[in-house]
Amino acid sequence: MSLQTDKVGKLQAFTTDRFTKSKKTGVSKNVIECYIRNDISCKIKSCTKCQAIHPTDSNLLDLSSKELFILGVDVASRYIVCLEWPEIANILISQTVTDALRSRDRMQSIKALHTILKAPNRAAIFFTNTIPCVEHTQENFSYLKFSDYVKTHIPKRYTEFKNVEASTEGTEMDITSMNLEQFIRHKAQLPNPFGFSRYLSSEELEEGYAMKAFVKGKIKFKSMTTYKNEKIATVELGGQDPGTVWIVGNPCINRSVDGDTVYVKILSKAQVAFLDIFETDNSSINKNIAIIQPIDDYDDEKTLGLDNYKVEVGDEVTDEVFNPKVRNDKLVYGKVVGIAQRSWRPYVATLQVLTKNASMHMAVPLDINVPKINMFYLNKTEIEDYRFLVVIDDWPIGSRYPTGHFVRKIGKIGSLDTEIDALLIEHGISSSQSDLVFSQNVMNEMPVLNDGKTWKPEYSQIGRKDLRKKVIFSIDPVGSKDIDDAISFEETKNAKTGETEFEFGVHIADVTQFLINGSEADKEAKRRGTTIYLADRRFNMIPEILSENICSLRANNDRYAVSVMWKLDSKYQTKSVWFGRTLINSSAELCYESAQLSRRMERGALELESTEVKFVFNKDNTVSSANPKQKLEIHSVIEEAMVMANCSVASRILEGFSSSSMIRIHSNPIEEKFEEVESIAKFKGFDLDVSSNLALSTSLKIIQDAVSSKDNSFIRLLKSMTVLALSEASYVSSGTIPSTMGYSHYGLAVDAYTHFTSPIRRYADIVVHRQLLELLQHSDKEYLNDSSEQMDVTRIRAKGQPDIDELGSNKFIQELADHLNKKNRMSKKIQRASTLLFQSKYIMDLYATYTEESVLFYKTAVITKIYTHGFKANIPELGMTGMVPFKRMAQGNPSDETSYFLPLSLFTSKSADIETYIPFCKIKSFSKTSIVVKFPEEDKLSPPFLKKMFTNEEKETEYKIVTQKEYLSAVKTYTSIKTKDGSKSRMIREIEMEFRVFEPISVSINISKSEFRWMEPYFCVLSKSELVGTSSGSLNLVNMDSILEKKSFPETRRIKTENGNVETKTSEKGVSSNTVQNTNSKNSKHSSFSAESSQLYSIIDKFRLLSITEHEII
């Protein structure tokens, strides 16, 4: 920087006064001293005076051959989108323009100008208001209207200009008719058509929060809406009073977005009544609101195709159900008065074209809790059928929706790769699949394979015990390549006493031998946090050369491991434990099905249900079948081994890193969360004791033994609900937990727990390995305390092992734990979303096979949860859960209550009646265990009344309405008809039907389809018993049972790897082609292993007596 001086060398400076005002400090004066610089260029290429100080990294104006475009405030405000035209170059943007835009809250326009200034081909420069160079101040300039400039200099853009001019006329963007003072006065006088209010200043918010005038928390949107079809949200305050604040209606939500951290003012009863957010006799909706921005007029969901898409079941029924129509004085209501932190991010969206030839459109985010976004895009045909990214820039107080800008295209709607990319973005995993390909910098760090195919360890490595003579084996899913754990178990004799003992080992891939701390590969693994498993592909945490080759404990290959070895007495009680680095050679790779055996449960660790679904693919990539993953006994055998290792390692690292161990805790659940599970169990006649984990485990076992085999769905769903009621397990640094609380894991009933057994797919395990190995460098314990097997205890620090200060830092480990917890949650969410996507694809593929006829798939489902106008159900055989909405009538009867359509087949159980609908059905009552529907009285179905209610113009004519005669006959068959006084009568009154939790029902399986949302399955209730018949009018009914019985062909698993290749593995159903892998080399110690497989199964059968069980929740 060069500062200007006077003749005596004194710096030339001046001062300026700046005044600020706040309620807390009043008016304060700040004196700012400024120094004059003489190194500021005028940025005109031909200027000789500034030639020596021209910046080399910015644009320069060329006045010799091009005209100078001096930007006016009116053009910058109204025609900012036109300035993106490449034909407009050589632009001078003055500070006056940006100041004027800032005073009018036009931050989006200022951002656009910054983009233009950075563009190398635009020759755009920014001038501050004071410019030292005066060489060019006498140039002659002519003032020209922008419309004339475009017409004369860029005629091909004139039509586009007129479109922009028309769409901005009379809006805030048109500022030519008033100066700033007039604009501010005008805006202050404008009524806000949406009820939005200006946010308080940061000083006012902080002061109000400190004085407890406001509360602060994250806003979360609910699925229900007000009678005006406006959003409803809550702000959870945790332990802070009043706990939960309800934010009802757009004026109170006040331009906040789901996930924003907001300041909320608690409203009095009078303020709530004044807001008119609840329906009253005098309530009215102004359907002709004058809107400042014309684009906001397009708020018709029908133009989106979402009116048919919505699967509305209301909100889940809890103890206190919120009724959006009625004020509940027990609840606390509030209004957002400011934003502490925005949760805005790039959103995956789809284009809603508003006007055929316009450039302003609406972007509809996939996330239903994010509002539509006003967006400019010139050529709509380029993105009309695409998913794309859009970013929110601002939400002006006078606009119904926020404004934003287009970022980039993702891909064609419906393309599988496009939808996977969208999943990755929406769940915060990555910006695309291609971004999950490992960089060249990472790959350059990978070990080199001998002859490009094999890898051999360094056999003379100090401090590594050779266990290759032991019988070690792995048990994994069919086709697994990333094998990170193996076990060994052998019977021995005590040399001194002659008593039977056992040596049990868990051997885990030694990833830290190759993943050097601080390397590019380590940084990338830390960033990812975990391997992402989707239905048809995975995205590895570490490169495949490690995860599927060098680190993977493949059969008949020498591999590095970190082992935990126990000596057990004849009663399986631990006598001693040893930890250390080892060299192993796995004897075999078993799949779970081949290693299946029987076992028994003896202790009280929770045995809960998984909700994972396994997909099988045909050769043409269509989904062949989708079934819930079955938990076999052998799964628990392996889980027991892994839990035992994780517990032992947790205890060991807590000894050495008492204040910084990476441990995994699972807090005791909040009893209130179990109330629903208890009530559901009681509803079926069972008591559920949740006083402790042992009591809960015992209760579930008693219920499981008591229910019949036909009612397996009940215990399966009860266990799944128990999982949801439990707290989420998480990683923590041991130093953040008070010593008085301990580190217990509720779900596993153990005192200390960590993750050590899956370093190939979890970064937390890598941290634990590093902490354990750091401690072992200072250990001099003998190998299993056996002098004949004494190890060389001279240990070296592993290459790349972190500094002891890093591993011993509570702050470092806790920050890392927080990051990994976030990544784990994202991984689970995207896995569930992927399951929904592929379940939908499976059903769509099935429907596609029936090309010559209209079909409807149906299946028996079980009701699992009650909502305010519908319920949720599960089809156990498909592992599929879906909402079961009641069809809402677009025009109900004259009463104020909402009416619904329900099929006549509910009474008849005939397939021929599923397309005949009973109108005017109402929801009489609902609770956590049931919902009661009241059917219409007979006179509501009289021909004159139906003719009056359903004209040719009404949407209801799409449905076949039941006749009075059909209805009377069906109901008489279903139940005896009585009047209110109990006497029999021909007239139908008070006909009700109850749908109860865990009740089986027949449902049709449907897929919600909209280009604006992801596909997902939903069901329509058909009957409360098995349907009779196979056709209904134009539809043929297909029972899914007949399809599932046919799916007996070989299983095909498609795995897409990070290099873009798709691997296909085929095996007969239930039996893997690589059930046991071994070499037949004459020199191999495993050459006769296949003949000794019975010995191996004997080992597993003995090993099963260990009795700790790991489950989904950990």
C-alpha cells in the first residue's frame, strides 16, 4: 500500500464521524481516521498516469475501441438480469450505485454486480466515490435510456428486454418514479399482504433474549396446516420454559425456514386472538390480495400437480393433539421476531413454469418444508425436465416467497443417477456421486501391489505377533469384499491344572497401518466419516485398494490385524485379555446362511428389530424383489464377538486416556417416550416393564413367547417401536462426561463401550485403534500370560501415528465425535431414503410388467400408527411402510366438518366394490390406538341430494358414487341397523367403523408420483378382511403373495463402486457362491479345510454360549 504525503513527508489524512444508536448504550460517536492513498488506479487501460499502478488481477476499461457503459441505479435495480448478457461489457459500476441498492435492501442485485466484476470477459470495474486520478474527468458522455440502448446496440435482445420490463413494472425493482426518501415513505405506508413484520435489530434481539423477553431455538415445520392452508411449526426449547412454542400461520412464522435458529416472542391470549389464526364464524380468507411481486400470484398447487400427489394423513396422534382450527389455551403460542442463524443451503429443486414466455419462474424444492423460491432463468427449456440446485438469496418482506438464483443442473428427472445425486445433496453427503471418487492425491498415497494384483506384508515387522497357524475365519453377508473382522475360538488345556480352557480371538483389519495420520487419504476418510450404503451401491470411506484388498481379511491371504485375545475358563469366564498387532491368514469366508446355527438368549441385553430391506436386481437392472433382512441366529454370534471386543477395548483405552477416550454411549431413555409403546402393548393385553434395560428385555421376551406364530408382526413392530423410543447412541470424548455418571450403554447393558471392530467403514474405529496402539507401545504384558508364547515387547511408533497431545486432547476428540455423530445421522437418513426410492422402483417395475391390462396390487398390511385423518401401515413381507390416507372430498356436505370418501368394499370385502365410494364419511374420534370413522346416514345418499352435491363440473365425478340401494344392502350385510333409541329401522344411523393398531387390513399398493417430489409408496385401505374376487370394473387385482412366491430365481446383487464400475454377484437364493473360499495348493495349510468344515461349525456352536448381544441401536 502506498500512502500520500505532503511536502515535508507527513501523511495526508482526514477524519470522519460515525454515529451509532442502540437501546442499551444510547447514541455513541466513533471518529474514524482515513489516510489518502496514491496507488489507486483509475483502471482505464490507456491512462499513462496510472499505468504503473494498474492492478494485474482485475479488469481494465478499454476506451480506445469500445464504448464505456456507466451503470445507473435504475438499471441496476430493475434490469439486473439483463446485465448478465455478455454483449454488455466495458462497465463502470460506481459506489453510488451499490450504496443506493443497499439502502433499498437489494442485496441480491449487489451480489449479481460482484459476479459481473469478477468475470474476466466483461471488463467491469468498480469505482469508489473519491478517485485521485483526474486525467479522464473531462470526457464527454451522453445519457441514453436503457431501452434505447438495447434497441440500438443489442437488437436481438430487445424482446427479452421487454419481457423483463413487463414483469418488473410497478414492483419494488422499478425505482425510477421516486427518490430514496419517497421510496422509504411509500414502502412504510404499504400494507403487508402476508402479515410479515420486519425483524428486530441484532442489538434488540440480544437485549430482549438476555432480559427473557424472547426465547431462542430451532424452528421445525409440522405436516398440518391452518384453515387458511398456512404452515404450522414448533420451536423446541429443551429444558428451557415453556418447553414447546407453537408458531401458527405465515405472519407468526415470519419468513423463517425449517431449521432456522429463531428468536420468538411469546404471545398473550389477546395477541393470539388478534392474529386470526384459528377458524371462527367470522373467519374469511381474502382471495384477491394485492401482491407486490407479480410472480407470487402463482400459488396454485394444481399447477404443480401436487393436489393429486399429496398423501395427507395429518399429524401423529399424541396425548395432546394440536387442532389447527381451535385455540388450545394449554399450549404456548409465539411469533418469530428475528433470525439468529439461517439454515439456508443449496436445495435440489424442479422448475415450475409460471408464464410461457416469462423469465421469472418458481423453483420447487424437493424438501417439502422449504418454500418455493422465485428464480430468474432465461431459457426455461434447458432445465424444465431437470433437477437443479437453487440457493435462497433473500426473503423480502413484501414477497410471499424468498428469492434465489439458479446454481447448476443435476440431471434428468427420473434418472436413477440423478435421484441418487439428489439424495446425496439433500442429506448433506456430497454435491454429486462424482465428488465421492477419490482424488489422485489420495490414490497416490496408496500401497503398490505386486504385479498389479497381489500384496504381501512385511513379515519381519517388529511388534507384530504371527497368528497364521491359528484357525481364523470370517462370517459376512453374501458377496462381501470389505471384510474387517474375523474370529478364532479353540479349546485348550491348562498346563498346570489340566482343566479345559478356551482361547477366543477377535481380529480386526489394521487400517491404521496404511492410513497415515494427516495424509490426504486420512483427511478424506475423516471428512466422510463412514461408508455410505445405499440399496444398489456404496460409497467407501477409504479407497477400494484398502477396503476390498489390502486391509480386507480375505481368505487365504496374509493380512495385518489388530487382535483382542481372551483366555476363558471352562465356564466361559474371562481369565485374561491381550491386545496387539498381529499377522493372520483367514481360513475361510463364510456367509451368514451357511454358518447358521441355533443358540439361546440368556441375558437381558435388548434384542430389537432391524428395519433394513434387501433388494435383488435382475440383469436389466429392474428390482426383482424387496424383502426385510432376516436376522439369523448366526448374526447374533458375530454381534456377541464384536460387542465383547468393543467392551474390552473401551475399558483399555479408558485406563490410558481417561479424559479423551473415543467412547460410545447410549443414555437411559426418557420414560415419557415409552408411554406410546406401553399403551400399544397394553392394548394387546401385555404389560411392558421399562424400569430398566433388563426389565424391558425380559418383558419383550415374555411377549414374544406368548404371541402366536400368526401374530409375529406384532412383536416385530413392537420391537421396532421400542427402538424409536430409545435415545440415540452417540460418540463422545470421555472427558465431557462427569465421572459420577459413568459411560454405560443402555441398549447393550455394559459399563463401557466403543467402536473398534469396523475401521474399514467407520472413522471412529480408526481413532480408537490409534488410541489403543498408542497405549500398547508402552505395554510389556506377555502374550496371554504364556511364557512359551512371549512376544518381543520392543515396539515402535506406527508410521503416521498421531501425536500423543492430539489423542489426549478432550477438545480435539469431542469435536471429532460431534462431526462423526453428524455423519452417522446423515448416513442413516440417506439409507432410509434410498430404501423408499427403491421400494417405489420395485413396485413401479412390477406395474410395468403388466403392459396389456390395468392392474392393482394388494396385500395384507398391519396398522402401526394412528394419525388425525388416516394411519400408517406396514407390509412385513416387503419390509414396506406407507401412509394410508382417507380420500378427502374436495367439496364436502354443508357442514363445516371435513368429509372423506371410503370404498364400499370395507363393508362387502368384495374386490368388485373397491372402486365404488361412499361419500360424506367423517372422523368421529381418534386416539393413539385407534381411529373411528362415522359413515353417512341413508338420507345423505338419496338421489336428489347426490345430484345436488355432485354436478358434472365437480371433481368428485371422477369417482363412482355408491347408490342408496347399494349402500343399504352392504351395510345390512355388515351389521345390524339400529336407530339411536335402539329400535330396528330401515333408516341407517350411527354406523361406525374402528381401525385399531396392529389390526390387519387389505390395502392397495400405490406410488406417489410427481416430478416435484421423490417417489414413495402409500396404501389405500380396501377391506378389513381378505378380499373376495380378482377384478373390479376395469381393474384386475393381483395379490402380492402370488408374486412373492414366484421370486425364487438366483439372487443378483449390484454394487456400484466409487470408480463408476458396477459389480454383479449372483448366488442361489440363500446360498452364496463363495460360501467357503479356500485354495487347493498342496503347500497351503488350508488345503484340507473344506473337509474339516464340521470342525469349524463345532467351534461356532461352542462359541455361541457367549451371551452379550449387539443390536441396531448401537
